[in-house]
Amino acid sequence: MKSNEYLFPLQSQSPLPFLPSAGASEYNVTANSPKEKSAMQRSVFAAVLLAATLAIPLRAQDAKKDQPIKPADPESKVVLDSWNDIGRKLIAMAEDFPEDKYDFKPNPAQRSFAEQLLHAAGANYYFINPVMGQKPPAEEDPKRDKFKTKAEIVAFVKKSFADGAAAIQSKGDKGLSDTIVDPFAHQHVRVLDYAYGFIEHCGEHYGQLVVYYRVAGLVPPESRPKK
């Protein structure tokens, strides 16, 4: 047997065993078929689109590298932004939750939805009043019968966060290091530390109210798809 016949017994057969020969009848789609051209065009288009998509964030990153790094925000702005953010979330819940469910409790031993809001907003004044040179509130939890409607509770929640924001702004950056007396611990504390304590307190009650939503079969505002 000749060596060239062993390797290539048919002149028309492809030299590579995994490629079809030009005359192979079992292959219905040839290199020049419309189907193959269309598939190749789609592949090329997809590759170009992918490359362009990947290039966009890289170009954005390169553009940012050319810009000077922004300085840190002033301390008063950071704490004010945190205060306003948790306030925004609780206000959104107060406005959104159905009024006929305001006295809903997941468990009889817990506060109702309305009482949770009143507690969080009322407690804010244990921060606001000392910062503004006033006495702390006489009671920690405002009574539900004093706020009979949803509108009254929403207004109270809004006011507590607006008053807290005004108290923080009144201190400025330097005033955040001033000390006030914590009526609970009977100890001097810095305004900044005290502010973050009440931000955390409101965040804890926000987390509880998320559960109230879910148990009531509702979706919290922050968990809904953004429009």
C-alpha cells in the first residue's frame, strides 16, 4: 500500500478527518449556505456587542482615574444623611401601610404597627430635646389614643425626623463633639455618638416593621421593584 493512499485515499477527501469533504453528500449545509451565513453573522454580532458592553465600564473606570478623588464628606453631613435615610424608610412605611391594619400585631405581646411608629418617633425626642437644651419627654411611648388616625401618626413621624435633622444641623461639625447628658445612662455622651445610637434604634424598629409587612401579606416599600 502506498503511503499517500493510506493518508489520503480519495483526492476529494479533506486532509483533516474532522472536516467534511467538499463532495460529502451527508452534509446538507455547506460553507456558502444562507443558514450558515446567518449563523456566522449572528455570532459575529454577538461577539461585537459583548466586546462593546465590556468596554463601557472600562472606559468609565478610565475616566474616573483622570478625575481627582473626592474628599471625605464632613462629619455632620454623614450623620445627617444617615438620620434622614432611616427617617425616609420609616415615613414611607407609615404612609404606605393600610390604615385598617395600623393596629395589627404579629403576636399579642408585641406593639401594634402604629405603636411601633409612635415608639420610634417618640424616642427620637430623647436625642432632640437634650441637644436643643430642653428636658427629655415625660414618657417614652406616646399613647395610641392621642394619635387616633393614620394621618396624625404620619405627621408625628415626619416631625420627629425633621426636628432631629434640625438638631444635627444646629451643631455643625464642631458641635458634634459637645457632650449632653444621656437620661437613660445618666452619663455625659458626645452628640455624634448619641445621634448614631438613635439612628440604630430606629433601624431596629424598621427591621421589625419589615416583618409586620410580611406577616400581614404585604411587601415593604424598599423591597418593591424600582420604577
